[in-house]
Amino acid sequence: TGWKGFGAVGFGTFFKNSIIVSSLATLGVLISSSMAAYSFARLNYPGKTLWFACMMSTLMLPAQVLIIPQYIIFHRLNWLNTFLPLIVPSFFTNAFFVFLIMQFIQSLPVELDEAAIIDGCSKYSVFFRITLPMISPALITTIVINFYWKWDEFMQPLLYLSRPEMFTASIAIKAFADASSTTNYGSMFAMATLSLIPIFLIFLFFNRHLVEGISTSGLKA
């Protein structure tokens, strides 16, 4: 009964929407945060300390402060009832993951970069061919944590999605509860249990890399 969903939309659609949003948002965070982290960790340019301080200060902003201005921006861009408000901001870095990856990059010997540059590599080649393969534990940690955050996210899909065929799994599970009529707790709990499977599989598959990424960031060279 739970898998049939509601409003002529099956729960398979909600799972598909969650996978699309979580995967693309995680890809965006991975690309943007790793590049920003490499910039802060290895490159020298005017104002780097100031930009780093500004980035870290965003961690102290409560999410509630951003809701109204972000909603106005996305409304003016005609992005409401699309996945864009849930995905596009991830391509502009996440301060937490920038700091995490940056600490891991700083633990790598600078001599590796210097040797690659002597061999003719540019900064881009050093980043893609030397740094990225060596920071895979930090990247996997980013993938696991951000995918879980986006999969479990409730507030933003609730704000920006109003059509049932666009709902993510977290919104669809809540939709089984109706304050004005009977709440189908059986279907709700069944789908809530199924929604844990992707997260469980990701943690199970990447567990070793996740632990390594968290335990070694900034702690060993």
C-alpha cells in the first residue's frame, strides 16, 4: 500500500527524485569544494586569508536566516517546482567540506607538487593527477555525508516543491500523515524503513574509507 504512493504517483517516483537530487548535489559539492580546498591549501593570491575567513563565517549563519532571501531569488529565477534550488547551490561549495578537504590536502607533502611542477605539470595537472587521487578518503567522506544530508533533507524540498510528482522521499513519507483525516502509519513506517536502505548501503560500502577520511584529515603527513 505504501509503495503505491498517493495522487496517482508511486513511491518509486519519489525514490527516483531523491536519488537525482542527492546524486547531482553531491557531485556539485565534490567538484566545487575540492577545487576551493586546493586553492586555499596550495595557492597563494591576494586576500586569500580574508576569503577563507568569509567562507568559514558562513558556517555560523543559521539556515533559517537564508530561507527568505533564497526563496525570493529562486522565485525570480522561476526555479520553483524544479530540482534546481536543491541542486545548483551545491555547485558553489560547502564551507564544511572545503575545510575538511583542505585539512587533508595540507597533510600531503608539498614536495609532491614541486616534483610534479618540475616534471612539467601545471597547477591544474597537479590538482587532477596528483592531489585528487591522494585525497580519495576525504572525497569519499564528502560523498557519504553530503549524500546522507541531501537524502534526509526535508525543509528545502518542502519549500520549493509543491507538485506530488516532484516530491522527494522525505516529503512523500510525511504526506502519509494527514491532520484532517486518518494517518496511514503502516505505509508511513514501511516507506520510512525502505528509505533507509540507500543510506545503509552507502555507509556499508564506504565505511572503511569514511573512517580513514575522518581520522586522518590534518593529522598525518
